[in-house]
Amino acid sequence: MATPLFQFATPLKPSDVTALKPALDNLQGNLLKSHGRDQVAHVFITFTGTLDSARNFISAMSIHATSANEQQNQTDRHNADPKKNELFTQVLISAQGYAFLNVDTSTFDASFRLGMKQARTKLSDPPVAAWEGPFKRDVHALIVLADDREDALEDRVDEIRGALDEIADVHVEIGLAVKNDDGRVIEHFGYIDGRSQPLFFETDLAKEPTTAKWDPSAGPNLILVKDPQGKSDDDCGTYYVFRKLEQNVQGFKQREQDLADALGLIGGARELAGALAVGRFENGTPVALHNAAVASASMGAGVGGGTSTAPLPPVENDFAYPADDAPGNKCPFIGHIRKTNPRGDTTKFVTLEAEKAHRIARRGITFGEPKGPVEDISKLPTGGVGLLFQCCNRDLSQQFEFMQQTWVNNPNFLPKGNGIDPVMGQSTGAFPTQHWPASYGATGRVDFGFNNFVTMKGGEYFFCPSITFLKSLA
């Protein structure tokens, strides 16, 4: 018997894609690969009408849902004609939404059934009373619409609002990709985003330069599960996390300067302070691989900094900390990318395969108007911009929740007393002081607090069901 898509443990070969066409026709897009658009409308739905009206709306959305196969077809058509843009649509349902639709969730993931509000203590999230209004209430469904044509996106949002006018409350979050002068996607702190993702297709692996220090490959079983309400093994989906994360850009960039002062950095070398916090320089160069030969090229064109005149190096992803920086003298253990992807740091306790099983597939996008490079930090935003964080999971407790609780928010990972993630770390009490390399590559440490510049404003857990299930609700 052929291996079902949700059990595939290795990246898909072209022949696998052909053989698994029925499953990829039933699987929604934006899971094994990002939809790739720069403008996204996230339509949050809380049903207020009848059961039949809600079921009929979700079922009607099935004809618009973009399958994994169709997503690739859209990409191929766009590559052949860059002027050709098409709407991408994804339909997700929360546990409360399944309950409203009168669908049993007893066989779904336990964390999904409880919802994000019930995970607040585990995740060290702010009290629900502090969340933005639309996220305080139960959210039943999320429609993700993506299109690089702003007018087409707005028209489709209006159509959905009209269809839901008398049967649901609707809230829309707009995502807009931010890019630097080199056309690379960045987040509002100015750092290249989207690197170090698990890759599910051999064709994508072939595009990734590697010397085998780090293997980014993954099988679809990292994020896919059999749809508990599907009809066959060709019906699968994923547990989908959405979190609105507001960024205090001004505070973050000022704290970078304060850390640079504490470390005695001068001139262009001051860029190292932010690189230690993130784990990469603004242009994506890993701080663990930083050296004098790439120093000038590593001072990047991001928020609050100047544009380097040196050629930008490739956005390197082929490194492993135990090999390149075992003691954390180059990339500190608290560095954001090291906290969220230890790359072998935990192999004293578990196998590398077990560590890599905690990975997630990120599918988020920034929100808010971007602020380009400025010399005056005081002109940068303190709020109103941030990240609409989204990710795919097979097991919420062992992937997103594990990463946030056991790695990001844990001052004792790794090693004990080292501090929490300076970018994404949250704490329900006082933020513990972190330990930073006193100088690059040296054993000395400087104690310095760098926290609280990202605020969680609300979110929810969803399941991305098979298209087969969506059709069945009518």
C-alpha cells in the first residue's frame, strides 16, 4: 500500500508529487509551501446566525479554497507571465468553530480543542483582557486571502463581508510584506525574515546551497495529519497557529544601541549588538559565521542603519552550532534563531531527529506601514506595526507550544540561567537578565537585559481541513 501524504517522512520527489495527486488536490495550499504573495487579508469570522447558514457558507468556500496542486499551478503560470496574478484562498476552522458547526472534535489535538486562550499561562501570554477586542471573543473561522493586486484583494474581502452580513461578525487583519533595498523580505526590526524553514520538496532543496552542515529537509509528516473528519487517507491537514505580535521598533533599535555601548562596540561594529540578539545580521548573515572577512558586508541595510556599499553575501543557512560555535561565544544561546532552532545544541539529551521534530513551518507576514532606514531612532514606531505570526504543526504541544515554553521563554535553555529570547521571549514576571559575549568569539560574558519589545495582541489555534471536508458541510 502506498504511503499516505501525511505519513511521508522525506521530501517529495517529482514522482511522489505525481503519485500523490489526489491527496495534493484535497490538501489546502500555504502548508507545504508559502503562497508567496506580498499582500494578505486575514478574515476572522464569528458566526451569529443559524447552524445551516454557517455550514453552507463554509461549504461554499470549498470551491474557492486553493489546493496544494493548484497553488503550484498558479506559481507556474505567474513564473511564465509575471503580470499574471491570481487570488489565493485558504479556509481554517477553530475548535469553537467546529462546535458551532456541530462537528465532533474529540479525536483532534488536545491543545487545539482547548484553544489559545486556555494556553495563556503555558505560553506566558498577556491576560485575555489585554488582547485586542476582536480576539477576546470566540473566533470560529479564518479565511486567508492573498493577492498582489490590492484592488482584487479588497473586492474579495467586500464579497465575503457581504455574504456574512447577517450571519457573522467579521474582523480583517491586513498583512503587507516589507522589503529592504535588495528586495529581500524583512520584518520591522530590519532583519531578513523567512530563512531556516523546513523544506518539503526536493526541487526546493536543490535551490539551497549546502555543504551538509545543516539539513533543512523535512517530510510532510512534520506538519500534516490525517483530517479527523476526512473520508480517506487522501484527506489531511495541519494545526495552524495565528498570533498578532506588535513590535516596538523604536525601543528595540534603541536597546541595540544600549547593548552596543555595554559591549564597547564602536563604528560599524555596533551592528554586532543587534546580530547577537537576533542571531543574524540585518542582511541575513549568521552571527555564528561572522568574521573579519565578511564584517563590512554584514553591516546591513535595515531599519535605523545605513546601506552597506559592499556586496551582500548569500543568506547563509548551512551551519550548525556545535560545529561552528559550540560554547556560544559567537552566537549566544539566547540569540533568537538559536533559541527557536538549536541546530544540534540539544543532542547531549536527545537525538538530532528528535530535536528537529519540534520544528514548525512559518507562514506569517508583517502588518503596518513600513518605516525605511532612518538616522533618528526617535522617529521609528513604538507600535502599530508587527508580525501576523502563523505556523503549521502536526502536534501543537510538541511543536509551537514546546518551542515557546521550553525554548523561547525558558531562561535555563541553554545553559542554565542564560536568559530568555530577546526577540520573542515572554514572561509573566520580571524578565531575567541575559548573558552576552563580552567580545565576539571570547569566553567572557556581560549581563544585560534585552526584552519586551514584542507584545502578543491576540490569536487562536485553527485546523486547516481537507477540501473534501469543506465540501461535506453543505
